[in-house]
Amino acid sequence: MDQVRWRASYGTLTPQESYQRVDLKLTREWNIASQKMELAAIIQNAIHGSYKSFYQDNEFERRAFLQFRLTMD
């Protein structure tokens, strides 16, 4: 995102630096009988450091999640 001026919570316009964000998702699926299982590793903001979004106090850092999904027919 390019540099933008966002209205801060205290009513003034403050410039926010531009940032880039890359999310990664690695997924593995299994089919066992009539069930489908999926395991995913998700990393948000994987490459770059933290950035501020909309307000100076809203800092988004790297986050990691595991997701498991089970579908039964």
C-alpha cells in the first residue's frame, strides 16, 4: 500500500508509511473412506516486519495459524 494520511483517533491527520504484506498457506489433504481431512499452516505478513494499518496504534505483526478441517459425507 502506498503512503496515506489517515485520520488518527485524536483528530489529526498523520502520515502512515507504505507497506507490503505477503501471506503464505501450505495445505495437505487426505481422503480416508468418505472423509476428507485438510491441514493447513498459514503465515500472515511472512516476509516483512510489522506495519501500522489505519491508525498509529494498530500495529500488525507476523502471525501464524494451524487450521484443521474435517468433511464427512
